[in-house]
Amino acid sequence: MSKFALQAVNMVHGQLETNEVLNTDILQLLVDTPREDFVPSALRGTAYIDKDIEVSPGRYMLAPMTFAKLLELAEVTPSCRVLAIGDSNAYATAILSILGGHVVAIDSNVEMHAKALENAARFKLKDVDFQQVKNMADGYAVSAPYDVIFINGAVRILPDALTSQLGIGGRLVAIREVKKGLGKGILVRRLDGQVNIREYFDASTAVLEGFEESEQFVF
């Protein structure tokens, strides 16, 4: 077993299972998908540590436990249409494309969009559509409705324009920033035209561009 493969197994046993991430399909997928190949080469040795990794200035790859818990909340199945928001390096998109059906991945950052395309080609991701957008908080209405919206970062606001892109029964997952350095993993469900929001676990990460303070929000 390679050094990184061993680190992946230790991540699952030491970080995820001990924090009640128990979905065996997700755990196996996180072992099989090489996190180290999605981070800058100088940071490969830190790929499996229990913290966010800055993959470019101000943009982060979610810590393994935060990412895994959000995946469990999202309940992605092979029939799901998924919108991945702010996936700086295509790691989340790679996972979501295996768990679900078609994935639309959006980013407003030119460099991040280019990097995601590069990684998608390198790993031959299938059924994935990458789009560069002006504002990630607007989502991507052209391909809506979605069964799952996965936000790779913290949010202070959730615009109606985004939650309205969920189909009936659709789920949105993200980290809601309560105050700086403190947040909650949330699950938003759209039911009969209304949205229901529940908090599930403690977590913190950087607020994603476009999801800062605004007059329009659903919290």
C-alpha cells in the first residue's frame, strides 16, 4: 500500500468513522479518490489532514470530515442532477459525478475554472459540465432544476434565486457561518415550493465569494 493510500485509510478510520460518518459507499469512494492529486504539489503531504487546504489565495478544499458530512446530508443517488458551486479544484465534482448523475460545476474565478477543467480532463470525469459564471450565488438556472446543490464553502446568505433552482424534494448543503470561525453544516430541502432549513453539525470554513452579506436571504 502506498503512503497516500495508507493516509486515506487512516483518514477514514481516524477522522470520519469516529465522527459518525458511516455511509460505506462514501467512505470507500473517499479512500479510492486520490485527494493528493487535487492539491498543489507542495501540499500533497497535507492532503489527508483534518483541516481545510488553501488551494489558491482565499479558496479552500474542505476538510475531509466537513466534506464527508455534507455528502451524507446531500443523499446523492445515481439519478440525481447536481449543481456543484465553487469547487476550486474539481475534487468535489469528481466525487459527486460518481455518486450521482449529471453534474454542473460553476465558479466565478477564471483561474479556478481553468484548474477545474484541467483536473476534469486529467481524471476523465464523465457527465460533468463546467461553467464560469459572474456570481456563484446566482447558481446556474439554465440547467435547473437540481436534485442536489452542493456548496463548497461557507455562506452568510442563500438567495431565493438559488434555492428556487432546487426541484421539489431537492437538497442543498453548505456550511452556514454563524460568526467568524464558527458555523453549522446545514441541509435545505425544498418542499412544495417552500424551503426547510436544519442545522446538523459544527464546522467552519471560509465564506465563498458571492455568499457574503446581502439584503436578500432565506435564513
